[in-house]
Amino acid sequence: MIKQMTLRRIPDSVEKALRKRAKESGRSLNMVSIDLLSQALGVSQPNEKKRDLSELCGMWNADELKEFKCNTETFNAIDPELWS
């Protein structure tokens, strides 16, 4: 593993985007840069931990969400006879 590498003439827009991503993710500029380079070069680790449950539960698109909300709308109704 190389211990250090210097990059020169990094465009301002790239620097700003890297710093923004590092700040938003709460990670170092170095780690964000390594991850992005690894992904771009196709050498990222396949066993990287994911921080979500998307593999288990999947994701809904806008139409599926709309259908779900429509189908569960009755659960929000309050029956006055039960609460009198």
C-alpha cells in the first residue's frame, strides 16, 4: 500500500465537491477521496457495509408510495362511536 500520494492542480469545483461530501458524511477528506477513486476505477471492495436495509426490504417508486398511502388512508380515520 502506498503511504502517500500528491495530487496537483485539483480544480476548485472538485475540491469543493470533495469537501462538501466529506462534511456531509462526517468522514475525512482522505477517506472520501479514496472511496471515490476506488469506485471510479472499479476496485472498491464488494463486501463494503451498507447502512440501510434496502437489500432486505427494497425501495418504492413514487407510484407504489401513492398506492400505499391510498390503501392505508382509512387507518387514519377515527370512529366517533368508539371514542364517545
